[in-house]
Amino acid sequence: MSRPFLLAQLTDSHIGADWGGPVGPELALAAAVDALRTPRHRPDAVVVTGDLAGDGAAEQYAVVREQLQRLEIPFVVLPGNHDDRATMRAAFDLPGGAEDPIHVAVDLGPLRLVALDTTIPGKVDGALPESELQWLEQSLQDAPERPTIIAMHHPPVLTGLSAWDATAIGPVERTVLSRVLSRHRQVLALIAGHLHRALVSTFAGRPTVVMPSTYLQGSLDWSSADFGFVAEPPAFGLHALLDGELVSHVQPVG
Ligand SMILES: [Fe+2]
Ligand SMILES: [Fe+2]
């Protein structure tokens, strides 16, 4: 049996943050990378779905870049609400103007990855402005036959937890995104971060997966209106593409 193509997903490393927990974000990210370097997990490419940095400082991106380079495979980074576009763009030598959205459509082996920028500079909330949705439409039109994953920081689904849903992408933008996807059957799944825990849903009929943070996990607390952290293990995602079908694994670290 042939080995599937493996896209690893790291998210919400928050390098430089000091939010408690047994291990700081730097060591936690290093542990996730250590795990990915072992033969049993070793991926073919990796995407980091935002909140790389604690507060967008250049030295925080240098840590992430150094860790990703240890994997010696192609990597894609997209921003979260804790990131700074200009600093992140400079740190990773990304094309475009300093404050432009950080998005990319790239072929990784048999898989096409379209990474969206759902951030609004200076805000926690997610967004998909018309310009970003038009870029997505064009990117999907460019390769209608390629199995494709769409990656984004803010997931396009609601959770039912008010503290999280207060930061969600708005309903009109989600409706337009759904219409775009209805025209592009090659999209196998949407993957996201931001929530700091694993979640599975569907959006526009496609599997939609949120991966845990490599640092701290969000509390699943229906009794609270606040976002809190909980002592659960960090994890990463491994999206496996085999004969055109995708399966997403969640792998705890440590
Ligand atoms: Fe985060
Ligand atoms: Fe976030």
C-alpha cells in the first residue's frame, strides 16, 4: 500500500506569550516539531494556520521560522489575529506590500493548498472581505481538477460557545464563501485554528476541521461566557491524501 501524501498542520504556537501552562510556547512548538521529525509522522509539507506569534514581534517569527526549517520540507504560514502582517511578511520573505493580506495558493505534491487571510489588523475578529473572496474564487478557478484544501485561521463555522462565536467571521461573508465553494468541487476540506481545540464540522458540504494549539488548549465550557484555558495536551494535525481522498488525524504531543 502506498504511503499517503501528508500535510501537517501546526497552529496557534503563540511564541512569546506567557499564559501559564506546564511548558512555554517555544518548548511546546519544539516538541511538536520533534514529533513531526520522527519517521512515524514525517509529513511531506506543513501549514501553520495563524497565531504564530504572541504579539507579532520579529524575534517571535524568527523562532517559528527556525523550527519550521528543522523539518526540511515546504512550509506555508498564514496569519492569525495575534500576528502582524508586516513583521510576519518580512520574517518569512513573503511577497506583497507590508500590510497586504498574507495568502497563497500553492501545489504541494498532489495536493493544492489555498491559504486565506481571515484577519483584520488590530482586531480579534475574523473576516473575509470581498477582495479576499474574489482572490479565493480566482485561485480555485486556476486549478479546477486539483484536490484542494483551504486553510484559514478563523474557522468558517459557529461553535455554540458565545466567547468563541463573538470572534467568528460574519454571516454574510460566510454565505458568500459557501457560494464560492459550491462552484468548486475540488475543495476536499477546510482547515483552521484559532479555537485552541479540536472541532469537526461541515461547511458548504465539506469537512471542516479545527486543530488544537501546539501551546495551550481552550476550555469546552458551556457554563461560561468567557474564553478559558484547560490542561489538555497540545496537538497537531496530519491531513493524509490517498487516491484523492482526505482523512485528517489529530495527534497529541507528549
Ligand atoms: Fe490562538
Ligand atoms: Fe486566534
